[in-house]
Amino acid sequence: MSVTHADFVLTEKLGVNTGPAVIREALYAQRSRFIATLRSFGPSEWAAPSRCSLWSVHDVVRHLADAAEFNIGRLTRGSLDRFTRYGPFDSRTTPAKWLADTAGQEPQETLEILARRSDEEYAGFARRIEGNHQTLIPGVTGRPNHWSVRSLHTYWDAWLHERDIAIPFGVDTRSSDDELRLMAAYALQLATTFGGEHLRASLSLRGGPDVAYHIDGDPDDISVAAGTSRPPDVVEGDLGAVLDSLAGRGPEPAAVLTGPADIVEQLARQRSLMLPQQGSPGPGQGAARLDPCKM
């Protein structure tokens, strides 16, 4: 399914204006590409550090298998007891707790689990679409989200973690325009809601499929629209560097974005909330320290 930049709008409560199937297809495409890359890895690659310095490649893949299982549970209304027993979700600490359940798992076992869950996720997503469900559920910031937007968060997480492995190994992710558009729109929506204030802004992200992204909407339903023209007062940056920075990877947002300082500062608030807290060691780590990317 293709979305043209002239009519793409993402809102928290309605999802993508052309329907949730574009999210399903983007997530499945990303998973398929990533799994194909992992099938070429040997023991040394699986044990190597990822861009998340507290997690090896295998740790990252185990996390993504967990995230896929969690997404399947939401899509199919299945049991989420394995995840909820750790208490309220905190992106800085909870995923590391989930990993305790798969300690000692072999890499190839993890890979096959992820592949199987990718197919189950795709099927569950399709059934949810066919049922025409319009359910609102809490998003990661606690705000009401369309159910497909909550799954869009799963895609955002998977895309970033693919880069956490692909970049150190020099692997080209070759994301489609639809994938990049969804990533840009959701990342900006997420950064805006983390910021705590209603934000109206336009960003031009080099390397993406669109001229500009416009953040607007009601305070209780943030929207991001892909625009066909570049406004005069615009925040600019490279798409990959900006998406990484907002999620806690690489330089601070002020180093990768140019434009009005107040807008850059508000977008940057997400970053401080994505970093693991001191005192929360990663798997296999004896001493806690801040990891330079979201866990």
C-alpha cells in the first residue's frame, strides 16, 4: 500500500488518514529485511555490541522478539501477563526486565521466534483491520491513541533498533518511502507529546520522501502532516540524524537541527525521557551507567 505525501496525515486518535494497513505493511517489510540480515550473522556478530552499548546484537534481537509478542497480545487481545507483572511500562527500564525471561536463549532460537512472531503479528494486524475496530488505548506517554498508533510505536522501536545493529556493521537498511514517512511522522508526534506543551511547527528533513512535516492539531490530538511545500520558518535537519537524536542516539538535537531555538528545545525534551536511568544496569552488566540510546 502506498501513501502519497500530498494526503498523508497522522493523528493520535485516528491514526493514519489512509488507514492502518500502511503501518502493517511497513512493520512487516522492516521485520523481513532485518531477519534476512540476521540470518547471515555468525557467533561473533551475535555477541558483538550494538549501538546500544549495554546491549549486544543478541540482546537487541531478544528485545524485538519481546516487543513483537507484546504487540501481538494487544492486536489479538491475548494475555499480556508476562509483561505486565513488571509493573507500569517505563521505556528506560522495563524492556531490560523483560529480557530476564529469555536469558540463556541461543541466537538462532531467538531469530526463529522473531520470524514466527512477525508472521503472527501480520496476521493479527490484518484481523484487527478486518474487524474495523476503532479502539483508543493508552499510548506510551499515557495519552489516548488509536490502536494502530500503539503498533506504530512498535514499528518505530524496531526501525531504530535495526539501525542500532546495521550502522555498526555497515548494513544498508534501504527503507521505503512509506517506512520513512511513518517514522518521521510518529517520531515528531512522540517528541511533541513528550514535550508537554502544544507545538505548532514545520520541519524539513533531508533524506526523506517529503518536503516538510507540519506538527499541529488540537492539544488533545496531535497531528503530523506531510507537506508539499517548504514554509519560511522551518526547522531543518537530516532525517536519520534527527530521528536518532530524538531517541537518544548520537548528538543532542541542537547539534542536528537548525531553526527557532524554542522549537528545537521542546522537541529535545523527549531525549532526556528516553535514556535509561542510572542504577538500571543492562543484561549482564555489573555496574549501572547511562546508555547513549533508548533501551
